[in-house]
Amino acid sequence: MFVTPGYAQETAPAEGEAHTQGGTRPEGEAHPVGEAHPALEGHTEQGAEHGGGVFPPFDPSSFPSQILWLAITFGLFYLFLKKVVLPRIGGILEVRSDRIAQDLEQAARMKGEADAAVAAYEQELAEAKGNANAIGQKARDGARADADAERKRVEATLEEKLAAAEANIASIKAKAMNEVGTIAEDTAAEIVRSLVGGADKAAVAAAVKAARG
Amino acid sequence: MANDPIHQFQIAKLIPIEIGGMDFSFTNSSLFMVATVAATGAFLYLTTSSRGLIPSRLQSLSEMSYEFVANMLRDAAGSHGMKFFPMVFSLFMFVLVANLLGLFPYFFTVTSHIIVTFALALLVIGTVVVYGFMKHGFGFLKLFVPQGVPGILVPLVVLIEVISFLSRPISLSVRLFANMLAGHITLKVFAGFVTSLSGLGAVGVAGAILPLAMTVAITALEFLVAFLQAYVFAVLTCMYLNDALHPGH
């Protein structure tokens, strides 16, 4: 339908003239389609100046119709968009952003739970490690205490034995010394007797005593 | 005749309607406004009908356009600006789809008519003015008196600010309109070279390769411009709305 005016350039003038004559319009208001053509061929501006063929976008005769139909179509368009389309698209976007926010929130909550689980696990691990250390330490301390006690006991017995041995040695030594005195007296008395033929026992003992010093 | 680059902007009456001596005919322009609105509305409605938590490709296209405009508005006008979101989104989608539809051969480009872009720009500026006075009363006029200007310069600055404010609807509408108009004319002229050159025989066909390549390149550029102009229109709308929300900035 709208292709026809584009194709019908040759027939347009006749139609246009028919309109103009039929309509008896005031001068300059309407010289539509038809009369524009002869003037327009390569002389647009000149034509417009002479008013014979008004440049279509500046032709005031078409203004009321265009304004009216623009008001009708744009008004309906505006109402349709405002009442139907825009609330719907806005709703879709809102639902989506709500859903995304909700999902993010859930993800954050789950992450929090996972973090808490990790923290609990780590705490338990740390506790277990602490327990293990404490047990190990106790065992080590116990073993060391036992070893110390054992060592002290062994040392004490050794000490005791050593003391006993030393005492023994001392008594033996003392006894031996005493015996050395008696032997010396006897020997000296014997020597004296064999030399002199008799000896005063007491004098010999005193001499030995003096010699031993 | 076939190469007339202006013909594509002709308004053709499809259903003549006349009320009180005014011509309100349903024209090819009206048809493409309806097509733009119907295609955009249907696309946005149908692609989001499943309300998928995980969007399909087409649903994510709708969502992307929503978030694109929402971020644009929030960046420019803050979260208070979101009450204008339906308007900015409607404007952006309408201009974008009208621009893109216009790139199809034989399709009419709604935004190539100054009256359409001017009406949209007036809607924006009208909203700014009405909301600005409703919200701030005469405090809205602080918009024209920037803070920190030396006393002597105030009248001059106010004059400049007023002129700049008044030129906004014009610059907003002319920018979009002129981009669309110029792009389509250029495209048509280069495409016209292709057809007229290729009518001249073998040499002409060889010579037509260059304009054909240009046509392809300009078509790509026009897709960029179609998006960019819709974006610019929406961004400027956001910035003007920011003035209405926070005039004393």
C-alpha cells in the first residue's frame, strides 16, 4: 500500500492536481504532490522560493494531520508502555535482581557455615595436638623422674658400698698398723734377745713406740 | 523523475479526512507512525510475555533498551528523574524505530518532517516548563541565574541563558530532522547515480560500482545515525528534565 506512492511518481501529478482543483484551497496552502514535481526536477530551492512546489517537510498544509496523528499514535504508545510494558519489564528485572541477591545471600550463608566447620575442625585439631603434647610431656617427665630416681638409688647404694668398703679398708689398715707394732716389738725383742740375750719387754715396746712416732 | 531525491518526503493522503476546514487526512506519514508504534509496542509486549528469569535473546533486547534508557536518565537527572522514565523511554523508542523503519526502501521516514520532531521537542520542553513551575514555583526561574556570577554580568548571563533555553526546542528538533533529511537525500542521490549510470551500457555499469559502494557505506552510516540521533534526543531530554528537577544547580 505504502509502496504505491513511491512507484506511482508518474501518475501522482494527475492525482495531485485533481485534489487541488477539487478542494478549492486557499493559495499556498496546498499544492501537494503533483505540482511539486515539475518544479522540483533539479531546482528544488528555486521551486520552494517561488512557492509553486513547497519542500514537503516545510509544507504547512500537512502539519495539522501530522500533529494529530503523532498525538494519537504517540499518546497511545506512551500509555501502552507506561501501563503495560514498562511495569512488566521492570518487574522482570526486579525479580531477577531479587533472585540474584537471594542466591548470593544463600551462597554467603553457606560459605559462613563452611568457614565455621573449618574453624571447628581446626580448633579440635589444635586441642588434640595440645592433648597429645601434654600426654607426651607427661610420659617424658615420668620416664625422666623414674630414671632419676633409679639413678639416685643406684648412686646411693654405690655410695653406701663405697663407704662400707672404705671403712673396712680403714679398719683393716688400723688393725694392720696395730699388728705392725706388735710384729715390730716381737721382731725387735727377738733381735735384741739374739744380740743381747734377753730383753726388757716394756723397754722394747717403748722404743718401738718412739720409733713409730 | 525516478531519481528525484525529494519525492521520498512527499505526504500522500491515504484516507482523506477534513474537519472544520482543516486537513487531518490519514497519510503515509500517519501510517508509518502507526507502524512504528505498533511494531515497537508489539515487540516489547511479545518478547517479554514469557517473563523469563533467564531471558531469551529478544527478551534481553527489550530489557537492554529498558536499562539503557533507565541508566541514561538516572545518570543525567538522578533517581528523582525516574518519574519521567515512561516519557523518555517512549520518546527514545519512537524516534529510534521511526528512524530505523525509514531506512527500508520505499518506507516513509516519520522523523524527516520538521513538524514531527518539533512537536516531540515541544513535548519535552513543555514538560520541563510545566513540571519546573509546578515543583519549584518561581524558583524555577533560578535556572536562568547561575550561581557565582559577578553582579555586573548577571543581566548578560540571564539573557544568554534565556536565549539558550528558548533555542532548545529548535535545536532539538532541527538536529533530528536535518540528520534524517540529509541522510536520506544523500542515500537517494548516490543510489540514483547507480541507476542512471548503469543505463549507459558497459562503461556506465563499471562506473556505477563506486556509487554503489558509497550507497552501501552510507546505508551503514545511516543505521548509525538513526541510533545516534535517537540517543542524542533522549540524552538531551534527560538533561533538560534535570533542569526542571534541579533548577538551582
